[in-house]
Amino acid sequence: MTTQPRPLFRAALTADFYDQSGQPKFRDLGLDQFHGHPHVLIHPFTQHQPVIQADQLAGSHGVVVLTPKVTGHSLHQAADLLVVSRFGVGYDSVDVDACTEAGVLVTITAGAVDRPVAEATVGWMIALSHHTLIKDRLVRTGQWNERTKYMGRELRERQLGVIGLGGIGRELLRLLQSFGMQPPLVFDPFLSPATADQLGVRLVSLNELLQASDFVSIHCPLTDQTRGLIGAAELSQMRSDAWLLNTARGGIVDEDALEAALDAGQLAGAALDCFTEEPVVQPSRFARFENVLLAPHSVAWTDELFRDIGRMACRSLLDVSLGRRPHGLLNPALLNQPHFRHRWSSITGVDEANLPRQ
């Protein structure tokens, strides 16, 4: 008995995964997930656009997206598109409602970024509290004898405040267990008291967290509720010897207010991996501060991170091509919609009765 070959599944990758010569920029994008599945045809976009254009998605069944935005306009010619797989956990660049309306699943790589972002956060906490950037410059500029002005502070006995205790925040707490810090404070309206007790953290208001913490680390998504969450009023609540770290999303912190607070000496310093407007192609306004660490939204980028994210993102496309529920699904209600199920079945050849539901 012969087995019918699966229909071709056209998987696109945005062009920013590749350099100008068409070679991958990164060591491992997880494309090995497609090995042994000849029905998946991989085709990178030929041109990078800040917003995916409608003609770029025409004919694709799934797409792995690094940095471009996905809007309603992007989907105008995407009659065959079943899934947008966001390469990461942030999805403010993807109009999920527009995708749902167009009958397109949206997935994120939930869990893949937890360890590297948490590890980078620990590194930044140590670098800030030990004045690593300043001490490096003292040697580079021959100011050895200035070192006594920059005594550091250990993490031991310090208070950490975490805004948003999802996977990254929880991994951060795990990594910090050996440093002898105070029990963490957490502001997270979605965290239950019972879960907080299990994790050994104390749920507090945002103001209480800001007032009591030596380190305030942001790990929440950018939403309508969190946009501008840390503004002038909130920064004024922080102690002058405290540090602010943002490895989440630009827009959560009001950059005008932060610049003013740093100018006024309202806090000890900051570490910023993300900005309201990206990419930052001119010198950052924060570059003049010796007590600020900066990274181009890549402080946690490692070979391991891209491997793990890539495998998860590609696995989402593969699962959809095989009629399986993908990991990290943001709009699962689509799984119950008859029109979507019929289109999914006709594209993949999987009987509708065997497709998963919400």
C-alpha cells in the first residue's frame, strides 16, 4: 500500500535572517526541524521591509518573522497563509486581531528566551552595581587613581523588584538564588497570591516595589496597559541608589522621564536593551551617561538562544503543516472556526475531523 505524499507547505522566512549575499546571519536558525519532511519548501524573502508587504506573503502557508511588523495590510494577498510564527516572545509587532480576522494563527516561542534574558539581566545587575563600565574607562583613559571614587555594591542582601513574573522573571529568580538577596518583590496583576507563595515572592503594589527595591527589573509585555508604565511619577518613587533595568520592550519606560531622572540624579543608573523607536541608528540620548548600560535589543542574543527560538518557531510551522496544534498559540479560538478548519484541511491534506480544537 502506497502512502500519498503530503501537499507542499511553503514556509517563508523574513529577509533579515540573511545577509546581502543570501547567507544566514546566525549559526543555527532551527531549520533542522524540517529535516525528514520534504513536503516543507523553505523560501526566504528576497528583500527586507520594516513592514511585511502583501506581495511578500502571497503563496506562503507559514512565515517565521524576525523584526518586520505584520499588519492588516500585510495579509491582503495571503489567501493561503495559515500561521505567522514570531521569532521571540514579544508580539507587539504583530497585529494579532488582524491575523485572527484573516484566519491566520499567530505563535510565539514561549519559554525559549527565559534563560538567556534572565542570565543577561544578572550580568547587567552585577555590571551596574560594580561600576564595570566606568572602571573599564578608567584604565582605557589612564585614570587609575580615580578608582577609589567608584566603590561597588554586592547583590548580597539587596532587594530585587520584578515587574511581570512570567517565564523570564521566574528564571531570573532561580538564577539569583545563590546570591543571598532579600526575598523578591513582585508587581504582577495576573499573578495569584497562591502562586506568589509557592514561588517565595511577595506581591506588592508598583509604588511599594519602586520605593523598596535596589534593582527594578522589567519583564512584562508591551500592551495598552503597560505602555508608559514607568514615567516621571514612578521614577520619582525610586531610591537615588537604585537601578532600573529594561530587557522587555521600549515604550514601557517613558524615555523623556528617564533621561530627566538621570540628569537629576534621581537613581543610580539604568540598563536598557530596548527603546521606544527601534532601530536606534543615531547615538542614543543615553550614551552620555556613565551609569547607563545600553544594548541594541540583543543583550541576550546567543547562539543557544537563536538555536532554541529557531527550533521552536520552525516547529510551529511544521506542526501546522502536519495538522497539529502549534506551541505558543496566541489566538486558539481559530481552531474551532469551521472556515479556518476547512482551509487548514484543504492546504495540508489532513482530514478536518483529525485537526485539533481549542
